[in-house]
Amino acid sequence: MNAEQELRNEIDNYNDSLFAIIGFMNFYRFDDTSRKMREDVLLFQGRRLTPSVAKSTNAKGETVEYVTPDLGVLLPSGKGVLGEVKKSFPRDSGHWMDDFEQLMAYDDDLTGWPNESEKVSSHDIVLLLHETRAVAIRKFYEQKMGKGIRFTRPFSIVEFHRSSEGQEYFFFRSVTGSVSETTLANRLELGISVPMTMYLLEYSTVKLYDAEPPMPYLLEMIWTHVVAFKVTNTSGYKMPNKKQKLNVEVSVAEISERLETLFSFHVLQHRHANDRQPKVLKDTWVQRACDALVKFSDGEWADATKTKLIVKFTKRDDILEHFVKLCAEEPRRDDQMELFKERESGKR
């Protein structure tokens, strides 16, 4: 597999992970009877939940300030659901226990839920896995039950994949354990197909979650939704012809704020956003993307502070493919994004 294809796969994996998070949470938000979204079900992603005293130190003796699940659901009953999405696990099964330790950190009386008490009476824990890894991980889990892996709260593993049978859909099915909500548990046992049109109709603006996007993906968003938007909506700018370039000044803060406001889970979380719901788009990610634009000669820093960028905007037929090709020519960082790697130390 060449570098370009690897980047395209990373983009597909990032999007599939996003769809898996949204699709699973939507099972709780969508009312099958009324065929409408429930306003009394709260969804959150990457929210900082504080562990109890008993779990404030991890197995390595490190202090755990908070945990940040990939998905969270708060039901009007006062119960909840927390989960992680792992489209791939490390090839070396010796590292799989690390991922289960992350999940076991959610098996706790956590504080910080988006309600007045910041607590729930009980909650489920769910691991969402791509179907290609589900059987192997299920067997590992069953072998380690009581021998390093222990859950006191309901725990289940749910597999997912994207497929097409006439129309594109996302499929979910439980492979072990079950969620507490009986009707949903029965449906997941048989498998649930979610048409991709649901994502386009209800969640089309959610394009980011709290994992670093592949660089071409983020660059395309900046080019299309920040720079091109500014050109077409700001007095004094005029859309250039295809072979022309137009200097457009944008700040790093402007890029971050616009993408965060329009395309993160904050679109769904505005009713209960606070300091426990941090920015999804990290400043370091945006800074790296701006550095890449400069390196690719698509921009230059306005001054030595590197807070403002002069983008050399031009019209392109396929913006994403343009950045895929440029990024593929660059050596990969050692810490280059690997989907579903552990978050920064001390946060899980």
C-alpha cells in the first residue's frame, strides 16, 4: 500500500469512527414510535468525567484527573451509557489489555454528567469494534474475564461496519453482553442497519471528534470552510479564476473557532456545554495544519508570531486529493495519528 492510499484509508477510518459514534448514540435519541428525535436525551463526546477516589490513580501509579469517553448518553431516567470506538486494535495482543483498562476506568462512580447532580444512578459501558476485529477481541475478553478484566456495570461489545445493499448503510450487532435497555438489546442481538441518509439528514454538520483528523482531511476543511468561505462572504475579496491566486489573511484562532463551532459535537452539546466539555479541535492540530500549508507553498506566515497566515487561495477541482498527494510526499511523524490510540497520558 502506497502513502496516498494509507492516507485515504485513515480518512475513511476517521469518518467510519465518527459514524459509529453518532449511529450508536442515535439509537437512544431516536424515538421509533413518534419517528422523531427525543429532546430529553442528551448526547456528549469527549466530556471530562472525574473518577472516584478509588480510581483516581491508575495501575501505573499515575494520577487520573479525568476520563473522556468517545460517546456518552444521558437518559431522562437518570441512567447513562459510556463507550469507546476502536476500529482497530494493536496487532500485538499484548497491548490489548491497555484498551480494556481504559474501558474499566469508566466502570466507576464518575462525576461530571450533564445534569444538575453531575451523577447517574447507573450506566452501561460499550466497546464499539469494526467487525474484522470483533471475534478476536471478544475471545480475548472472555479469556481474561476475572483474570485482569472485571466489570461491575453492564458491559457489551458491539461490532459495526459500513456496507451497501441498494443503499449505503451502517450495521451494528452485539457480539457479547447486552445494554440495559431491553428493546435495544434485543435489536442489537439480531443486528441493526442504519441508512447513511440518517447521517446526512440529522448529523451532516458533525465532521470532527476528539481524535486528531488525518492531515489532508483537516487541510481540506480549512481550505473549503474557512478560506473559501471568507473569499465568498467578505467584502473586498473576489473569487479568482482557476489559474489565479488570491492572498487571504486568516488567523489560527479564526480557523479553530469556525471549525469548532460548525463541525464538532458542540453542535449537539450547546445546552450543557461547560468547562467539562473542552474544545474538540486542539490548537496544536490547527497549528500543524497551518505549518503544512506554509510548507506546501499554499500559504505563508504573516509575521514571526505564527498567529496569522496568508493563504494563497486558488480554485481546485479536488481539494482533498490535492492535499492527499502533498501529504503523501512528507515523511510520517513518529506520533502521526493512529486511529483509536490512547489519549494523552493522565486523561484516561
